[in-house]
Amino acid sequence: MRSVVSLLTAVLLLMPLVAHAQTLQDVARALGADTVKSLEIQGTGANFLVGQSVVPGQPWPQFNTKSLTLLVNYDTGSLREEAVRVRALEPPRGGGAYVRGELRQIIAASGDHAWNVVADAPVPAPVALADRSFQLWSTPHGIVKAALAGRGTMQGRTIAFAAPGRFKGTATVGAGNLIEKVEATVANAVLGDMPVTIMYADYKDFGGVKYPTKIRQTSGGFPSVELTVTEVKANVAADIAVPDPVRQAANPYARVQSTKVADGVFYIAGGSHHSVAIEMADHVIVAEAPLIEARALAVLAEVRNLIPNKPIRYVIVSHHHFDHSGGVRTFAGEGITLVTHEASKAFFERVVGLPATVNPDHLAKSGKKTAVEGVRDKRVFTDGTRTVEVHHIAGSLHADDMVMAYLPKEKLLIEADAYTPPAPNAQPMTPPSPFTVNLVENIGKQKLAVDQVLPLHGRVVPVAELMKAAGHSH
């Protein structure tokens, strides 16, 4: 009798679980995802510039999102986002272009291509592909569709989904068979495996499609998105075609254009972010390892072609912002010593020790270790013939760890983001950028005699152009 009672009790205890058992089809029906091919999502909130903090290891700077329209096409694996944002802090602190007023941004991705729209022209942005692919497939409907298409599985209340080489994640299904949380790892050039968490809440029915009206996301441990969804439309026209200039473009990171600016000094341009190679008696110093591994490998190859038979011993990192340090792990994979401001020394020591399992990079594959050396106010490298000085750019609103390289004999200054020359004959910004004003103040206080500026964006210019941009008439 006892065995019968025990059996009945066990059955009764299991019944609620069986009744509420979840499948991908249950979640799809709850979301109204069965017939959804595309979504248009509108909202307002805040956006945080990942990798652009003022202080290494601190929260990302905030922009307020006045309007956002996100268009996703699940059939073609495409997205397009158009947003109007304004800075949340004034004066601005942290990375991103120095802008006044509204900042209008259009970004897109489709398949294996990512691009931005700048002045109505598409500009390839492959560095953003992993993140944009994740943003598309981590939407509630994207998660279900990816899993139903064989790119994920469901076990209990957890859906696992992934895009090889880009991201892997899990989604938790909550009350009403609605997705409430996403925990993922996204491939990142600086952080290797970057943790990302998304919380979905306050679902609302939009014409038969349920979508969260409150979305909060963290990236690398800090807030990256806060969005209040105001409107969702299903199955709108969403032809997000890859523009021909993007499809036909060669790898923008592999393109290098080197210019000799002095004996043994080469300005390595060819893309949006530049580097400088400096020949010493028995080794080479490189200023800047930007963007991603592909760019770093191209720079390394070019430096070794320009200055053969001498090892690259040091790479000077202008500051910790991700677009300027995305090649650091690649240089570290060659055993090259990093030279940075002491404020970011601990940050980069952590960076070169982080795993990269989603997309194993050069450092992860090499297994090498490297040193990170910090500079407080000034450090001098010399071989008796050439001198290279590394100076702190004190008081910059852009980043606390900004450094510049100075060659006193050649009177060359190498800097990033403090000053980017405009197009020739363009009128300077009025009033001038505080980043540029601060750079000129540092040059004066440190008594640097500069003839030419080698910006790590833009073009080589005489120092007179820098002074003009800072509001000096002479």
C-alpha cells in the first residue's frame, strides 16, 4: 500500500512540471514569432560607448538616445539601426567623436558584412560584425528563430544559441514562456571573451507580437544599453542589402600606405587608424596597435618589411580605448612589450591574460607572455643617436591615460584623438575642441619644440595647423 501511495505522490508532484514543460515551439507561440519575418522596433533611452571610458576599467560614457529605430530581418540575417543621440555629460568625458548637439548614427549588418553610413556613404565596419550579429540574434524572436533553424537547443528553461567565431549565449525562459534574460560571451579584440547580459521585462502585445518594453544590457560588466520600447511592427519591408562598395571593398585593415617622414621614421596609414614605426640602433619601436588583429598583423608585416632584421621590442599604446588598443593582444602574442600610462598598466596586464575561446586570437594561439610597462609623466628611450620620449597628456577629458610620443631631434609629435586634422582648407571647429586645447597646453607646459604632428587619425600636418585648431592665431 505504501508503495502505491508513494507512486501516486510522485506522479502528482511531477504533474505540474509536465503541464508546464516548455519547448521552442511554446516559446515561439508565446512571442508570436511563428509568422514573424522582420521587426521594426522603436524606442528611447541611453546608449553607452563600450570601450571608451575615461578611466581604464570604469563604466562606459553615456549618450542619451532621443530616438531609435531598429529594423531586423530574420530571413536574411540583417539589421539596420538609425538613432539620434546627445551627450549626457557636458563637458564631454570619454571617447567617441567630440560632437556638439545631436549625433545621428546609422549602422547596419547583413551576413558577413557590417557597415556604417557616414554622410550618406556606406563605410565598411567589419570590426563591429560580431557585436551586430549578436544584437540581431539575441532579440527574443532572434533567439527562438536561431534555435529552430538548428543553431541552438533548448533544455528545461534554457535556450543555448551561438554563431561560431562571433558569440555564444544562453537565454532563460520565464513566466508565460517569454525570454527574460540572456547571458552571452561575444568575441572582442581587447577583452577576448567579453561577457554580455541582457534583461528583458514588461512584455507588451504589439498586434499579436509580444516584445519587451524594458531592455537593459551590460557589456564587459558595465551598462551598455537602456531602452524603453515604444512601438513594434511585424513583417515590415526590410530589404537591408549590402551596398556594392561594402561588398566589393578589400579588407580595410590589410591596406597600408607608408610614408617616410624622417630617417628611420615611417607613418603607417591606409585606413582610419594609423601607426608609426621608429627605427632604433638594434630594435624598433611602434607607436599604436589599433582596431583588431587583422590591422595589427598588417602593421607588423609592414614594419618588418620597412625595417628588416631588427626586432620590434616595444609598442607604445596611446590610451586604452578599444579602437586604439584592439591590436594590443596581437603584439602581445609576438612577445612585444607594451608601454602605456601607469593608469592603464593594470588594465593591460589583465587584457593580455584574458581568454579568447569564442574566436581564438593570435595571443591565445601563441601562448606567449609579455611585459606591460607604465609611464607616469615621462619616459625616455635612447640608443645614443635617436631619442624617443613618451609624455603623459595631463588633464585630458578624453581619457586619463593619454600619452604622446615625441622625437626631439626630428621635432615630431605622435598623438591620437587629442587632435585630428580636418580636411585641407576646412574651417576649424569653433569653439575649438577641449581635447585639442588641452594637447596644446601640454606641449607648452612640457616645452616640446614641434615642427610636425603625426596624428593617428587623419594626415601629417605642420604644427601651425594644430595651433590654429586650438584657437591660436600664430
